[in-house]
Amino acid sequence: MSLARLARGLRAGELSPREAVERYLRRIEALDGELNAYIAVRAEEALAEADALLRARGRGSLWGVPVAVKDVIDVAGTATTAASRVLVDHVPAADSEVVARLRGAGAVVLGKLNLHEFAYGALTTSTRFGPARNPWSPDRVCGGSSGGSGAAVAADLAAGTLATDTAGSIRIPSCYCGVTGLRPSTGRVSNRGVLPVAPSFDAVGPIARTAEDCALLLAVVAGHDAGDPTSLDEPVPQYTELLGEGVRGLRVGMVSSLVEDADAPVAEAVEAALAELRSLGAELVPVEVPLVEHAGTVQQAIQFPEATEVHMEWLRTRLADYDADVRARLLVGLFVPPEVREAGKRAREAAVDEIRLVFEQVDLLAAPTMPVLPPRIGSEIVELRGREVLHRLVLIPYNSPWSLVGSPVVSVPCGLVDGLPVGLALVGPRLGEATVLRAAHAFQLATDWHERRPVLAGTL
Amino acid sequence: MAEPPSPAELRRIAETHGVTPTDEDLEAVRAFLAVLLPAFEELERLAPPPAPGE
């Protein structure tokens, strides 16, 4: 059931907040033993919070809606683990700003979701909590770092989720799990009370069934937070009201190099999705975006040392408690010379100028969210056009360009290849969330890829 | 700069930050740096520092 439909049902009195929570708790109990999407389920707390809603004055847009959050987002009184042994008994006293806003709108927090350790990887296979399994094929990864969020939505273990994205961590699991995810513009949503990866790239955003669900969640969490220096003080559009404007007349730039470099069946699914947008009235134009070639290097020149700075004290005192892959990434930041980081900052400014010119020609950019299917758990190798390549390398050109310039990106399901989901990424200009959501919504009104469910999710 | 520093040099640099990696950690880091350092060299050519007075 979509979050939007559930919210309407709750407001209409078709079910109570407690009944909604109980529905998801039953599904979690039945399915999460296999999927491992959750790190912590707040069953008793969620039921009590649902009952308390009946006594509350006013009913917000998410009244009674059970949601879950990635386990780097603080929920008062519940441990934030980041799926790491480094954080033992780290129980925040206060909600993160985004959770406070969710609660203010009437949402109930079901629990904390699995992730790649410290949100610093794309597989969601931490040794502390074990891998999250892809509901479409449990021997495959969910992607990451927000893998638990993708799995929970795909298997209907929460009506919607909040996740984080530094270099693809919302988009990749949304793609691999066949759900809809939005990385908002950097600074659009508060990061206060959220463990950082690399603060100049980090963005909190929704993963849910549909673009409409994402718009509902974004409308609640977006907006200035005076307590977060990275937060933008810009007006927030009425995302849900703008959803229905369609794509007629929108100029959509297909990033040719990213389509051509994707695995052939993935590229075919994306081209079919773009043809659908054209049939709905969008003008489709092939474009080259030169920053795609170097964006990964530029992001890494800044991100590696930024992430290492965040972890510096733990690297000195808890180094052995990190998983080996995350430990190596964090150590790399020690060896990036300051002049390289400065060159990266200059190149990022140039990239922002370049993308501004691109968005003078088109309203949106479109590309595959990921060029490949999810790897099997335990392997980092994926097949791309007949070659075996490292997953962590193929994801970079598809995700870093948009993180680098701080653009909003939505990933929508647009096909199945060998029974596994494929995603279309729609990229907007900075603060252009309303346009990407509107295009995604139009696509979903015309197609049913977002309604396809893995067999496992339908077993209850 | 394109060649990763030796494990001994990496260890020396890490220790200046108060970090004591294992030999296995340093080998993993060298694998990352083998890919990153040539790309970083190219980045410095693409985005050179501004000339004095700019």
C-alpha cells in the first residue's frame, strides 16, 4: 500500500494508527528474519505513540503513518548504531530535526534500518548486523548505503522511510529494490542529529513506493533549520500540489554517455522509459555533460579527507572496530594531499558553473540510476557489457556528478531485467525537487513499474 | 606522485595523525591509492591554483 493511500485511509478513519502499526509489525515479524532490513524495531514505543495520536490535537499530513529511518538518523531513546561496532550504547537524548518534523506531522517511527557501516559503502553488508537482503532476490545485495530502507519499502515493512545520500546512498538502493527515492538538493533538508559521512555532500531524503509518497515526506522534512549551518534558508514549494502538472513541454536531456555505457538490457529499459516520457509530451534531447567524466575524482578528492576528519578520534582509538572496507576508505583520507583537496574544491565550483549552463538548455537530465544489476552478497563484482568490473567503481559516474553539484535526483523503477529492478534517474537543477517529482509522478501515472512487487512481499 | 607511497611511508604519515594501521590496512589503502593518485594528478592539471594576483 502506498504511503499516500494509507495516509488518506487513516484520515478517513478506515483504520486506526494502532491498526496501521500492527499491520507493519506483523509483516516485519514474518519477513524481516530473512531480509534483515531492520536493526531495531520499536514495537512497544510505536504502539504507544500510535495510541497517543488519538489524544493529540490536530492531524498532520502523516497522521498515524508508520515510517522507519536509516540508523544514522537519531530517534530519542533508541540507539543509533550506524551498523558499526564503533558505536556501542550510543543512545541519543533528542530526536534529529527530521524525525522531530515527522512526529510533528503525526508519523509513527517503527524502527531503525540497516545500512552500510557509517553509510560509507554501497552494499549494506556490515559484519555487526549482517547483510540486508534484496526482496527481489535474497542472495543479492540491496545496494547502499541505505539498503535497509530500500528493502523495507520493497517488502512493505514500512509505509515510507528516510535515508541519506552522499554519493548515491538513496538512489542505488531505490534502484536495486524497485522503489522510488529522492536525493534532495544539498542543504534542502536538515542534517542536524544525523551522523555525517562528508558534510558538504550529505543529504537526507525519502525512499518510498511512489513519487507522490516522496513528495509527502519531503514536504514535511524540507526547509530551513537554524540549528544546522548546512541548511538552506530558501522557500519550500508545495511539492504535493505541483505533482499533477505533467511533463508536457518539459525539455529532458538524455545523458548519452551514461546510457551508452550501461549494460545493454539496462540501457534498453531506460530508453523505453524515456520514450514513455516523450509520449507524455516531454521533449527529449540527447546531451553530453562533460563533468560526468571527472566528477568522481573531484568528489573523492574532497570526500575522502572530509569523511576522515569526521572519524579522526575513532580512527585513533577504535580503528580495529571498523569493518575492513570502511576502515580502508577512512584511512585513505589521511593520504590525500591538501593541494589535491583544494584542486577538488576549485573543480567543484567549475562543475557547478557547468551544470548551470546545462540547465539553461534543459529542464531535467535523465540517465540510468545504475548501469548494472545488484551483485550477489559476498561479491563486489558485477558484469557490465561482458566485462567483470568492481561495483564500487561502476557506480561513480552515475552518482557523483549530481552529488558534486548538489542537484536533486529521483530514482524511479522503470523495468525488470532477469527479474531484478532497473531505475531511471531524473536530475533537476539545484532546488528543483518539484520538477523532478512532477516528472516522476507523470511517469508513474502512465506506467506500473512502481507497483510491481517482489514475490516475497506478497506472501502475507 | 602516481605511485602509491610504500607501506613504511604510509605508516609514518598515519602515525603523525596518531593512527596505527595494520599491514593489511596499509595494503588495502595502497590498492585505493593506486587508482586514485593518477586521477588526482590529472585533477591538479584540470584545476590549477589561481595565479598570484588572480
